[in-house]
Amino acid sequence: MKYIMGLSLFLLSFTLNAADINATILNGDIKVYQRLLDTLSKNRVVNDEINLQKTLLSKLIDASKKEHFRAKNLSVAKNQTQYINLFTYYIEILNSVNSVEKSLLADQAKKETLDEQLGDSEKNNLTTELFYTFYTKKSQNEALLLEEEKSLLPKIQELLITSLHTIEFDKKEIEKQSLFLSKKIQNLKQTIENLKIKKERYTLLDEKKLLSTTLEQISKNQTQLEMLYKKELNILFLKFSMGLKEHNKNIIKQHNALLEFTKNNISSQKDFLNGLDNLLSSMEEAFLGTVERLKVQGLEEFEVEMKSVWEMLNETLFVINKTPISTLKLLLSLFILIAGFVLGNLYKRYIKSLSLKNKIMSASTHTLLANMGSYAIFLITFFIVLKVMGIDLSSIALVAGALSVGIGFGLQNVISNFVSGIILMVERSVKIGDYIELDENLRGHVVDIKMRSITVNTNSNIDIIVPNQDLIQNRVINWTMNDKIRRFEIPFGVAYGTDPQKVISVILEAVHNSGFEDLYNTSERHTRVIMTGMGNSSVDFELFVWIKGKEILFPKRTTSRFLVLIYNTLYENGIEIPFPQQDLHIRSVDVALPIQVTKDIE
């Protein structure tokens, strides 16, 4: 009991009134901690609390004795082995820095907890103060160590850069070691996987002894694998260094590959990777220069970005009949469709220019070639798009078969017009430039033939769209199917009492002397005047005249021209042109009719 009272008096003699912790313990040295330990050792009372205090005092004595970090003797590497040893030492320092920083964070969290206990009079005791002091001393030592290690990293960087200027690498030996390590790592990984399978088996069978042995083997092989990974990291660094000396354009790719390997197999800590990245970047700037490095880095980053974009474009958006459809396939298909459309239009323009140069090619032939060619191009483009999308044509056939009934009913008119358009282009009963008559009010030139419809331009310059089906199913009059010769029938009449032969003679003579250049006369097709009947008011005649050329396309104008000729001829020859007359008969009546006459007197 007297030893405890003596210890308390000893501690109280060093207490600061304004502090929550005994200043003697917090600022003590080896002598203070040793005196406290001796005092506790003389105490006959032994329990867990006393033993814990003794242990903490021993650790404080050791912490006070701990020497500062001492760096290895560093110098410029003269050969490949010394060079790789420098790099290994750099990695060790990075690992140590990473570990110390983690430890400092953990100690800080513990000190914050102890701070709360020190402020609580019930929890504040010697053990708490010793714990707080221990973590404080430990943090101070670690902070000094961290500062010294961090200051060493740039020195090693400088030595590696200096060494790289003069050192010679054994390229064959490096490649040989690389192959050997790769094979050994692969075999070891396979061994570990096999052991894991065994572990699962023994776990299920509850074979504890075999399970324990297997776990030991897995741990042993994992340790060997970690060592092999470190050696592989050294080989990658040597390859990177050789690439720097040779100014390899893929140096940034090697840089990234080295970091990726480190992240996956050595350490994924951000600070560790940043330190390694800093070393590689410093070496690149020293050997390539800032401008060249940025240029190479830009190219590498562009490749990485392109690779990332490529992967994104190849991601599956949806699936059609077990075929994945990606953004790239959609964009490529769209491009092919646009290219096919443009190519089809260019083909049409080429055929048009060819028809303008070659007068032998008719407008209908030009349209047939242009349309059939463009449809063929579009069809080929469609099949190419299906191939690019990866869609099996047999599946399309199945879908088409399933939809055939719906197409037959829902798209009956469309399909009918489509087939009719093909028939028209192949049969050529109606061609571009033909003058056709569909009914008495619809006549005009055919200016375009498409797969669904034709376009008719009337003499009034009105474009009329006519479905192809109407041309196949209904009667169509083609005025210019084989030639541009047509007979016009122009009726006229004369008064009763006129000599019919004289009428025929003067009209034929007038037509013959008219000077119309579009008149057409042959032995089979020549101008005639015939008497067609005796009407109520006139003797009826009809002039048959054959016309060739463009004038047949203007029937009203041509008819008017000959009517004027007939009128003038009859008038000049004194032949009366009758008009309707009616006789009025008034019956006589016997009854007197009242008649009243009025006279207006002014």
C-alpha cells in the first residue's frame, strides 16, 4: 500500500493544474518511465491493470530509445542489378510511407477517443494517460520517419534517372526472365485455384486436418505468388526503362500497363500508385522532354479514349432473335443506308447525263434503267445492313412468312401498286414521254414512273399522280405508244340543197392547199371527207385528217385550226352553214278573240 501512495505522490509532484494529463508522463523520457516501471514492479499487488501499465511503460521506454530512420548508402547504379535494386528500394519506401500514413490516421483516431476519456474524471486514470502518451510518442516517431522517407523519394528518382543515362540492359535476358515469370505465375495461380477447390471439398466433408493443411498450402503459395509479382514488376520497370532510352513511341502505354499491373497485383493504394506514377513521369520528362512527352501522352490518351469509345459503342442496347444490337451496328447501318441512298441518286444522275449525251437512248429507257438500278442498289444496301446487324436472313424469312397474311390485307393496295409498277417498267406499255388518256378529262404526258405510281403532266401543266394499279386494271389510251401519228375526226354540216360532192371537193382542196406541215398522207393514211348523215337542220359531213408530230398532243388546238379552215372554205364558196330552224303552225279558231288597243296620249 505504501508503494501505491508513493507512486501517487511522485506523479502528483509533476501534475499541471491546467492539463487533463500528467505532464510528467506526456513529456517524460526514459528515466521517468523507468522510475515509474520500477515503482510498479515493487508493488506486491498484481492484477491485469498493473500488468497493462507495466507493458505500456516498457513500450514507452522502447519508443524513447528508437533511433531515427537511417537510409541505405545510395549511389548511381553501375549495372542492371544495382539499377533494379534502386527501384526495389523506391518501392519499399513507398510501401513504408503508405503504411506509416495509415498508422498515423489510426493513432489519431485512438487519441481522439482517449481525449474524451481524459476529460472524464471517472475514466481518467494512469492507464488512460499511459495509452495516450504511448500513441503520442508513437505518432511523433512515425511523423519523423514519414518526413525522412518522403525526402528520400526524390533522391532515388534522381539516381534512377542519372543511372539510366549510362547503364546497359541485357534485352535478351530480360525477355527470357519475363517469359519464365509469366509461365511460373500462371502455373502458381492454377495451383492456388486447385487448392481452393480442395478447400471447399474438405470444408463440406468436415475434414479439419486436411482443411488446415490445405489452408497452409494456399497461404504458402500466395506468399510465393506475391514474391513473383514483385519480380514481374521489376521486369516491367526494366522494359519501361529500355523504352525510354530508345524513345519508344509506346512508352505511355508501357507506363499505364505498369501502373495497371501494380494496381491489380501489388497495391491498389492511391498514394502508392501516385508515387510510382510520379517516378515514371519524372523519368519520361527527363528523357523525352516535356513537349515530346505531352505529344506522346496525347496520342496514347487519344488511343485510350478511342478504345473507351469503341467499347461503349459495342455495348449491347437490345437483342433481336438472340442477336445483340449495339450502338456501333446501328450507326454503321445508318451510314450504309445513307451511302446507298446517295449512291442510288448518283446512279440516276449518271444515267440522266448519259441519256443527254446519247440521243439514241429514249426517255423511257433512261427511266427504266435509272429506276431499276436504284431499286437494285437499295435492295443490295438493305441486305448489307442486315449482314452488318448480324441478323440471319432465315429469321427474316420466318418473320416475313408470319406477316404475309397481315401484309396481304393491310398493305394490299401498296403491294398491288408495287407489282403493277414492275409490270409497267418491264412491259413498257406506258413509257416516259407517252401521251396517255385515262378518261375524257384526264390526258397528259407521262413524266415519271415509280414503283407505286406514275406522274402525268396535263397540257395545263398540272401534275396528276395516278396509282400504277389503275393503269393495269383500267383501259388506258396511249396516243404515242408506237408513233406520233393520229387521225382527227372533225365534224361539220351544210344546208340542205348543197351538192355533197362539191362540199367534199372544196374541203379536200382547201386542206391540200393549207400548207400545214404536220399533215400526213400515204396510200393507207390520207385525208378524207365523208358524208355521215342527214340531220334535222343540216347535211352532216366529217373530215378525216392525219396529223404527225407534236400537234397531236394538243387536240383542241389542232381541231380548232381545221374548223377555222372549213368555215372559211365554205364561206368563200357560198356554201351555207345551217343553224337549227323550226316551223311554227297556228291553228284557226271560230271564236272571236277580244282585242283591246290602248293609246298613250302625251
